[in-house]
Amino acid sequence: MDSRFKIQFGIVFCLFFQSSTLFAKLPNSFTEDIKSDYHQFWFLYESEKRGRQSYLAFRPFYMGFQDKTYAFRFKSYLSPFYYKEETNYWYTWSSLFFFSGTGFKHEEGDEDEDILFTPLFIWGKGESQRENYFSIFPIYGKIRNKLSYQELSYVLFPVYSEWKYKTYEAKSILWPFVMWGGSETRSDFRIFPLYSKKEHEGKYKRQSFLWPFFQWGEERLDKREPTTYSIFFPFYNSKDSRDGNMKSRAYLWFPILNSLFSYGYDKKTGQTNYTALFIFFQYTTSEKNDTQKLVFFPFYGFSYFANKEAEFITPFYIRLSQNTSHLKASSHFLLPFYSQMKSEYVQTGREDYYLKLWPLFRYHKDPDGNFGWNTLAIIPVRFEVMEDVWEPIFSIIEYKRSSNGEKRLHLITRLYTHRWTEEETHIHIPILLEYSKSPTGFRYELAYGFFGIDTRDTKNKYKLLWWEL
């Protein structure tokens, strides 16, 4: 069957799947069940140490977390301006969601590094001088192990470019118009749009004339049942398997938009597919019920494939779910105001739950037992680093309960903070008041020592005009 039905509908929601997995659990939460060494000044400064884990924030300029047990560190500067994660063996960083870099550290002290300022500047460093590379697009570049090629070079792109993969080498002048290349098993030639031919011995043969109007070829030649296809664009598109087990037809077909009408079936998988009026009606069913899709765009859509479901009602309500042996997850979105995400890690029984009513409220409980909520919640999407950096600056109420049992209440951009456990309580009002009480006594300071008393030691201590008496 034509593979278009697998990628349609998924394209619409792929960003939401990424957001629910990529940001589901950032490693900036404490897991050690011991007392915290905590310090704070308003929203500007916050530090916490718990065993081999530590956290430091100078909002909004810097935030960092370190876990010495796993040699893991992350730091962020003016999130999302710069973010970096690293261990003793690798690191990755990103800037403004657009620039990124990765690297690997070796025992000898050398590093492999890739820096990507998409797509203008790329720089890479390897173990030897031969493995180094850089690119200043579109003037000159030599890139290694990127874009599925071992080496890619260009001069005044698209005037001249060449690329290599194993024994395959190709060159192009005024890409993509003129291109030729080959190896012992491959042969490619193109004078666009007049004629093109791509052949990989034992895998595929593809040809075109006056592209995109006439295209034909053979695919899956290394499989038990190869397929043939032909395209008379945009009026007709056909694909058939050699033994007749798979067939698809499309009439008035356009990429992405689909076709005025199409149908197809695959007897081996038991799947049948129909579309009409381009993307407005799509229907897929299967005998094993492992693939289903029904779309009346833009009013309703449902898709099920590989234990994953996606559903929308109008473009604004979206539901996603996944049920595998490792993860059970569900997400609900009412764009742009409401989002709810729940993940259950089957093997450990732990859960991650996230709820946001933008811009009023955010709630999060992580698998380590930490949970908290706050209002306001100014970041419209789930991005925990940005939320932790910026939302305390604008918050009205924050409440947190850590895995070690400590509770924290912050009011009015943290102008008032109350921390407590079963044995201790602490109150912080910036500049004005510091108060702590424990089983051994209490400490009270006004204006950081203008007047103070501390009864927690065997001998009481006093302060007056910032002098200890």
C-alpha cells in the first residue's frame, strides 16, 4: 500500500509528540531523601544542596544543576538563549531553539565536537586534523558525517557541490539541476527537469522525463514482492506489487495535499485506504485493527498506529496517547490555553503528571515525588527550564513539596517565603526579615542584623546594628 497514509495526520501532530516526550522529565529535580541546605534572596537568588546534588539560580541570568553521583550537569543562561547538558563522556547545547552543538569526550582528554548554527555556520572537531571540518554557508564548506553522508563539500553553493558515502561519490553543478554519481552498485544522472535516472543494483530503478510530469520505476527489488510505480502528474499516480497483493491509485494527486480521490489495499497487512477531496476526507482500516484512521478535516480526526492514538476535534482540541510495555502516556490540549500530560513508566510504576491552564496556573508532579503548582504561568508551552527561570519573577503564589518532605510557599514574586518540615520552619522576607525555628531554638533577624537573636546554640547570640554582641 502507498505509504502516504502513514505520514499524513502524523505530520500534523509530530511536534506535540515531541513536546510530550522531550520535555517530560528534565534532570533538574532532587532525588536524595535527606535534609536540604537552602538559601534564597527574593526571586533573584536561590541555592540548594542535598547530598551530592546541588542547584543554583541567579534569575533570570543563570540556572544550573549538578548530580555528582552520575557526573551530570546542566546550565542555562537567560533561557532559552543558551542551554547545555553534559557528563564526563558527552555534552550537548542549544541556543534560541535554532543553534545547537554536540560533543564527545575521550579518556585521553580529546573531544569530538559539532557546532551547528543552522544553517549558516557549522564547525566540527575530531581526534585528528583530518576529521576536522567547517562550513560557512553558502561560500565554502566541508562537512563530515552529516545529512547521511560521510563527507559533503561545496563552493558557492549551489554552483558546485559533491558528496560521498562509502564507495559512492556524486557531484553537482547548479544543484539540483545537474548531478551525476555512482559506485560499483549505484548509478545516478540528472539534467533537471529534462531527464533523470537513479539505479541501485538489486534495490531500485527510478526514472523521470520532464519532471514532475512523467515518473516511473521499480522499488523493493531486494524484497520478496517488488513494486512498480508510474506518475502522470498531477492526473494519475499508481503503484502495484509484482504478485498483485498491493495496489494503490490516486487521481489529481498533489504532494501533501493528497488527491481528489484515491484508494489502495495491501493484502499482506490487511490494510485498506481511501481519500477524497484531498486532505478533507481520509479513511484507513485493517483486518488486524492495528491501523485505523478517520479524518473529516478540519472538524474531526482520529488515527491509531503502533499502539499510539491521535485525535482532534476542530484544530484546537487534540488528544494523544501511547500504550506500550514500557510507557503509558496520554496528553490533552485545548490550544493554546490548556494542556495536560500524564506518563506512567510501567517497569517502575512511577508517574509524571503535568497540567497547565495558560497563563493562570501550572501543576507538575515528577516521578521522583517532587510536586508543585504556581500562578501565574506565563510560558505557554511545557519547557521546564524556561518555566523555572521566568515564572517565579511573575508569580503570585508558588507551592512546592520536595521528595524529602520539605514544603515551600512563595507569595507575590517571592516577597514572602515560608519553608517547613515536621521539625523546622523558616520565613524569608527580602531585606526585612529572616526567621528560623527548630527543636533546639529559633533565629530572628531584622534587616540582616539590624536586630537579631539566635537561641539554637547552647549560648544565645544577639545582633544590633549589624554587630554581634
